[in-house]
Amino acid sequence: MIFTKTYKAEQTHKSKLESMMDQVLKGQQKMSAVLDERLDSVYSDLHDKFETLSDHVKKLDIQVAHNAGFVRRDEGFLPGKTDTNPRHQVCVVLLRSGKHLSPSVVEITSAEKPP
């Protein structure tokens, strides 16, 4: 009779432990499912943002390539029209108005002198 009571007590204790373990396992499974859903949501949002950013970068690349076509010039040349005179020093200055100035006529005013 003592053996039966002890056996039943052990069985009751084991069944309580098993039920507690089942509850813990079910709780972990639920938490895992919730975590999986959150991770999927975060991944989806991040993927959408990456795609949007990628589209913007592609548009910017197209704009830069388009604008670069307008800026193209030969290497080694300045963007303005210049006359090269590699053998002589400058002898004449041509103003925008079309007037020619010789070096003897050019005077530096006090406002134009460096400090």
C-alpha cells in the first residue's frame, strides 16, 4: 500500500512536470511564431525600402549621365574660346567691346593694385 501511494505520488509529480514542460514548449512555439512574423514584416519593409532606394540611385545615375553629355569637352582645353600664342608674350589685349589695348596704354589704378 505504501508502494502504491509512492508510485501514484511520483506519477502525479511526473505528470505535473510534463504538463509544465508542455506549457513551456507551447509558449516558446507561440513566441517563435510571433518572432517569425515580426522578422518577415521587418524584412519585407527593408526590402521595399531597398528597392525604392535602388530606383532613386538608378534615376540619379541616368541624370548624371545625361548632364555629363552637356559638359563634355576635349581634354586639355579650357571651356572658353582662347587663342594660343606659345612663342610670344602677350602683346595685345582684346576687350569684350572689341577694343584693342597695347601694353603701353594699360594703366593700373590704385583700386586694382594688390595690397
